[in-house]
Amino acid sequence: MSVTKDYTLQQLAEGLPKSLLNASDQELQGFQMIIDETIKLREGHRNLQKLIKSFSTAQIQRT
């Protein structure tokens, strides 16, 4: 069972380590790339779940 927790922007900002706050522009660009890819992965996972649910529902209706 997966547990998700939604964070507010303030909670995220407060949780940032000082090393990230003091990071160089290049380091921040790398971090941004990781965030962007994480968002794509999450969206892909949601889309996959929708496809599986749709497929399962279609299979049940055919039987």
C-alpha cells in the first residue's frame, strides 16, 4: 500500500537543505532537470494507471 503526502510550498522550502540554497546556477539547473523528469515520470505513471483501469474495465464488460 502506497502512502502519499501532499506538501505545501512553504513546507518544501523549509525542508530544503542549506547546500541546495547555496547551490550554483549549474547545480540548480541539474536539480531542475531532475524535477522535470520526475514530473514526467509521475504523469506517465498516472496515464499508465488510467490505461490499465480502462483496459480492465473493457475486459470485464466483454465477459
